[in-house]
Amino acid sequence: MTRIQYQECIDACIKTMNTCNYSYVSSLKEYHLEELRESIRLDRECADICSFAIQAMTRQSPFVVQILRLCADICEACADESSKHVHRHCRSCIEACRECAAACRMISETVEVYA
């Protein structure tokens, strides 16, 4: 696959990376950090894997299928954890993570079929 074929997934990863970074920083400003501990950890993890997935797609890594599957798994875990909280930044994170997980799964399945 070429970079153009990955573009929708790259865009979803960029959006999720930015949303998770924002949620991470916003969560650190909340008064009840103990309740948000897992959400904060997953926001950071999700932003990092999205960044790595973008790099893997743009350089056409031979491990892109595995990386995108892992990215989808982490995005789903982040969305699940964020759904336990009522903050606006958590709600934004849920939507972005679910969209990214779907895009990563779609591309990983497509790449595997054509490999």
C-alpha cells in the first residue's frame, strides 16, 4: 500500500494522538487524579502508539499489520477507560479512539489480504 492508501488511517491516528495528548494534559489538571490514573496512563500510551503507527505507515514498515492491530487494541482500551469519566476531554477521546481503532483494523485487514 502507498501513503495515499493509508491516508484515512494516518488522519485518524493524528486526530487521536492530538486528542489523547489534550486529554492527558487536561486530566493532569483535575483535582481527583487518583480516579483518572488509568485514563491518564492510557491517554499517553494511545498517543504514543498512534505516533508510531503513523511512522510505520509512512515508511511502509513490514510490521505495519501488527502495529496497526496493536494501535487498534490500545485505542479501544483507551476509549473504554475514558467512558468511565464525565469530563469533556474524555468524551472527545472516546470518539477519536473508536474511529482510529476502526481505521487501523480496516487497513490491517486490507494489507494482510494483499500481502
